Amino acid sequence: GAVVSQHPSWVICKSGTSVKIECRSLDFQATTMFWYRQFPKQSLMLMATSNEGSKATYEQGVEKDKFLINHASLTLSTLTVTSAHPEDSSFYICSASRGALWNTPLHFGNGTRLTVT
Amino acid sequence: TQLLEQSPQFLSIQEGENLTVYCNSSSVFSSLQWYRQEPGEGPVLLVTVVTGGEVKKLKRLTFQFGDARKDSSLHITAAQPGDTGLYLCAGASTNAGKSTFGDGTTLTVKP
């Protein structure tokens, strides 16, 4: 149980276009979803925390107008990279939690490799 | 701000060797998780430790939570090429809105 599906697994887009990434919890309701960016051989860099029905909380330095997060239901959160540029190319990962973080683990999607040309 | 220092950052060993990865903080955590991530995939949970001094074993992997719940270690016995990956520790405190991740340890086990 506790499966998180992330789609697409990879995407190539042209500079200036927008890309939407979906994160779904398939067999549980996610209290909170998180979005990360990861560079090669580095740890996860938290971008924002998303709670269903409320505005996302962005980490310092993350542009909320560029990385739009929508958490429409307890099983779906989306990240839209608007007006993408080559420097936005990265591996983006989502995770979902079904309860308090201190006593329930995070369940991760398989990530999305974004390449902006 | 809570920080988790993870070491070493990179580790390359031969099959059959033992290794230990450390995760240290000046903050107390209510729980700490260890994850393993393979290239192009998301992290997968290995274990959660919640009690100070707790030791958990998962086949050849031994996880320990410090008595003060500020540090943790992962020990792998007789490493195999299949253990290759990025190991991440993550801590959470009661009422925390997010987890704190360590910097990660990239392990390469050569056959």
C-alpha cells in the first residue's frame, strides 16, 4: 500500500512553455504533499508544502509565480513550471504523507525529469 | 532551523566490505527515517526509528537512533552491488510541518 504515482516520468519542452506535473496518492488520502527539486547525486531540496484546499507554503527562494502548485483534492497535487527556461531543467519529485510527519513516513513518486531546450 | 549533517557524502567500496553512514544534528527529533534512492526513481523507505537508543535490523542493514534522538547511523554488513544508491536520512519533530533531510550519501559497491 501507500503508492504515489507521478506523471509524466520525463518531459522535454521548449523554453517559454509551461509544463504540468501530477502527483497522485493511489490508495490513501494524503494530508500533505511536498514538492522537491533534486540535482545529480544531491539530496532533496524542498520547494513547497501543499495542503488540500489551501495555498501552498513555499520555501525561501522559490518563486511561487513560477512554480504553481494546486492541491485540488486529498489525492492529487500538481506542479506547473511556468515559462520554463533551461535552468529549470532538473529532477522534480513529490511525496505524500497520510498523517503527522513524526509518526508516518513519506511516500515518494518516481520523479519527473524535466529538460528545457 | 533544524539541520541534519550526513556523512560521508560519497563512499565507494568493494563488495563484501562493511560501511557506516552517519546522520547528526544538534536538534532533537521525534522520529527519523532512512530512505534509499536509485537513479531516476523516488526514495524508498527503509526504516523509521522513534525511540532513543533503538536498534533495528533489516537483513544486512542495522539502524541505530541515538539515546538523545539527535543522531542516527546506518551500518551495512558485507555490502553488495545491489546496495548501490543514494541513502537519505530525514528527521521530523512533533507538530512539524515538514521533514528535515540530510545531505545524502552516494554509495557505490563495486563487484
